[in-house]
Amino acid sequence: APRTTPRAAPLPGERPSTGSDVATVSTEGIEFPFPEYLEHIVAEVLRRWQRPSQSTPLEAEVAFFVHRDGSVTGLRFVKRSGNFAFDLEAQGAVEEAGRYKAFGELPPGWAADVLFVRFYFTGLRQ
């Protein structure tokens, strides 16, 4: 199934997804000039995600808000994989990162008090 996140030109310093990434994060068309913060979100979620041991075509996409203090609210599925265990792992990885404020505070240069994030998971292995 194709990604549901719209394709947009990458921000300066941002590396576009090749489509084979294990996890991809999107700020939904908002210009967020802090690619290192987005990379940190990916790293923290991946640390907590139990990826399937075998390659699988399962994909899930979740959306959530990161607040100024690094807390996470509003977690919801944009797309479920159809596999309960896969979806539960994806949800749990984001929830745990949010519970411990693992993403850290939003960058001081970001004027808004919240950042909307879409996070894409895939079980495919190359």
C-alpha cells in the first residue's frame, strides 16, 4: 500500500525517504527547519519498536502532537496494518517515547507550542 503522507519537496538539509526506510517521519507540509529534531524522533521511536523478525509487507502510520515540553498527545492511527500485534507495537513505541518525553523539548527557534507529526512504520526488509 502506498504511503498516505503527501509528497513534498524536502527541507534544506533533509534527506528524502527512499521508500525503503524502516520508519519515516513527516511534519505534514509544515516547514520545520530542524531536521536533527525529526531524526531524533525517528531514533527514539525505533529504540522502542519491536520490528517483526521476518520481512513483512505490513505498514502502519500514526499521527500525534509533540508539545513544547516534549510531551505527546493525540496519538491516532492514520492507517492500520491489519495486524493487531504490528499496530500495537507501533502505538506502544510512540506512547512510551511520549511518556518519558524522549523527544525532548521542541527547538527554541520553533515558534509554535506544538508540532504535528506523522510517523510511518514498515515491516519490509531489503
